[in-house]
Amino acid sequence: MAFKLFPKPPGKSKPGGRPAPDVKPKAAPANRAELRPASARDLAASVKERATAPKVGAVAPEITDTGPPSIIEWTPSLHQNLEVAVGNSGLCAVLENAALLYANGQAPQAREILQQGVAEDHDAKGSQLAWLALFDLLQRAGDRQAFDQLALQYVVAFERSAPAWEDGGAPSRQGARPAAGGYIGLTGKLSAAHAPQIANLHSASKKQPQIRLDLGSVTGADDAGAKLLADALAKLRKSRYPLAVLHPEKICRALEVSVAHGRGADEGHWILMLELLQWQNDHKVFEDRAIEYAVAFEVSPPSWEPPAGMPLANVASGAASTSATENAETLVWQGTLTGSSDTQLAKLNMFREGRHSVPIDMTAVERVDFVCAGALFNAIARAESQRKSVQIIGASPIIRALLLLIGISPHNFIKKAM
């Protein structure tokens, strides 16, 4: 016997039969999300509804930064784990929204909703992590009066000592590298296409007390690219700006090979090499190369004018010690991490090779944006699929809240040894 697979359209009936009842459609209930601003948890829930099954052979869920409206791609296998993490991490709706605001660079707005939350919201009142995140933001803002007032409320609420105020602005935990400033990483072969990134050095110097320029991923330079970077470095040096040049060894070796051809080398290579030698405080080699440059191009040799206002001898050694630290024990991150291809984040893939334990020191990290947090989640998932233990050390409360929200498990966080 054959059965019809589809129901008859409403309102129709067999000839001679009873007329179909006049059924009026019920009004759809109002969508709660339309009655109030979407929270971070709402965002995650809406993405879960669009979840797709993982591909055959997939090892871990991925978070990507492609395609609207969200960068999170959830899989059914992740849902239960995420709920467990949220339930035991101290997260609440107020803290989740504050973490997203701070990740987006909106610290004042994050502070405002946290202050209102710990005063009025039931879940936020009972979340120690929400209080600690607010302490974190008040410390970063340098608001000692509000910090002390919150400390009194914290003692009453939790019957335990409140965090101590750290003189000098943002928390400076024992053993931390000096937190500060911005971080700019250049990659590939320098050319005219790098002009916007190199120009960002100048604009960032107007906003940041210090910048760390990482040249570790620079593989070479053409004449135009070398001149662009040399000119930017010269301007910062002459303005006495405390720039820290990190990992210049690779580009310096490439420049040395080039200038060995004398006048046959691009002039930009000579200029950039001489500039980097000044930033490295290498007077002896600078004098030798300056004379060779003058002879090759029949010009007066450039004068020795090293950067002022900072311990120059430590610039190159600081870069070397950073590399040594990463290679020996711990991967250290600093400043602001942005985007899925952040230079510091990219080092995690190399650092984890040959290690069972992968410690990441985030004590001196100022901020992590949402996309970079997602990329970190992916990297941790890949490492753990290889049975590696990833340990996040010293992440501040507001950053820890973001990473917990994105799906990183509480067991990945450990306290920094005092």
C-alpha cells in the first residue's frame, strides 16, 4: 500500500466531508534576544544552533576568523566540555560581556559593566573571577581610590583578603618581564608592500611608551624595503624613542652577505645594516662597515649616533635571552596579541615540537583580541590531540575570562610561582 509522504495543505478537505476548521495561526512569541542586548553567552548559543558535524578523521574543533556572523565554529563533541568548563570557571554573563569588550580594546566599557555587575547582578556578585577582573581593570587604569573601595567590599563579600595594589600601573607580578608597550612583528622579505606596517612604527610610537619590533621572521629585503625600515629606525633613534629591536640576527646575516659585494649590493642594504648596528650598539663593526660603505659609494662615512635613553647593550642580549628562554623552558608572550597570524602566537607551533609540556607565560600580556583567542584555542586543541600538556601561566583575570569563554579549559591555567 502506498502512503502519501506530505500532508494535505491546510484548509482543503475531501468532497462531501466536514469543512476544515478555521485555524488561525498563533502569534509567535517574542524573541528574548530582541528584547535585550545580546550577551557573550547568547552569541555562543546562537552559534551552537548552527553547529555542523565534524569531518571524518577530524581530531579537534577549530575556531576560524572567516565568514560572518561569528568566528566560532562549534562541533557537537565540544558542547558538553564547554558547559563543564563554564560551570566551574567563575564565568557569568556580566564577566563574559566585559571580557569581549576588553578584547575589543574597550576597557572603560568593560570596567563600567563589571562595576555595575558586582553591585547589582546576582551571578557577578558571587563570581570571584568577575571581582578579580574588575581589580585588574582598575589597576590598569591607575584608579587607586576605586581599587581600595572595591577591596573593602571584596573582604565583606568573600571573607578573604583582597588583591594588593601594585605601584606603577598595571600589575607587575614577581618574575614578570616589564609589561608595556606595543608589539610589531615584520615577516617575509621587506619591500615597498611593507610601507603601511613600517609606517605604523611611527604612529605607534606616539601612543605607546615603548615598542618591541620583532625582526625574527624577516627573511630578507629589497632596496626599497631596506630603505623604508632604515629610515623609520633612524627617525626613532634620533628622537630618542626607547625601541627594542628583537631577533635581528637573521636579517643581519642576509645583509652581511649582500654588502660583501661592495657597490654591487643595493645601497638600501648598506643603510639598513648600518642602522641595525647602531641599535645593537656594535661600535666596532659599525666603524668598519661605515668606511667600507664610504669607499664603495664615494660618500662621507655616516657618524656613530647610537640610541639614547635606554640600556643599549641589553637590546641585542635581551632578544637573545628571549630566544634562549623560549628554546629552553617557557614560551614568553608580551604586549597585545591580535589576529590569527600574530607573530608571537605563530611561535607556538615551533615551540611545542619535541615537548610533552608546553608552558606559555602570559604574565606580561596586555590584551588578547577575540580572533587571536580563537586561534590560540585551535593551537591548544592541536597540541592536546598530540597528547601534549599546554599550561598558561600568569594570564591576568580579564584575559583569563576571555580564554575561558572561548572554550579553553580551566585545567590549562596554572598560577605563576612566587
